[in-house]
Amino acid sequence: MINPSKIEEIAKQVSELVPPGLKNVGDEFERKVKQVVQAKLSQLDVVNREDFEVQTQVLLRTRQKLAELEAKVAELEAKINQKD
């Protein structure tokens, strides 16, 4: 779902912005940032790209099948109307 390496990268970038005098606190800061970012990302309602692509294909097949069924129903309705 969420790429852990991206979280690591974001946390590293944030920690690099910490002034040199605060580097002792930097490790703790980085850990806290990771926790906060992971917590917030886990609250998001997201799917990974692969799942999205799979669902897109399912939706396309479903739409195609629906169109075929609609055409078949229209054809059957036309036959019924011709008999009346």
C-alpha cells in the first residue's frame, strides 16, 4: 500500500533540514517524523497502483458486458414487439 522507502526518504529530507547543533536531537526527531507520517498515511483511503489497474480492467469488462446485455435486451424487446 504505502511505500516504506518513500517515508524513509521524506523523514531523511526533513532531518537534513535540522541545524548541525541539533543533530543530537535529529535521530529522535527523525523517528518522530516517521511515526507521524506513517500514522497520517495509514489514515488515508488509498490503494496501490496495481490494485487500481486491476479494478480498472474489471470495470471495463463489466461495462462491455453491460453493453452486450443491453443490446440483447433491446433485440428481445424488438422481437416481442414484432409479434404483437
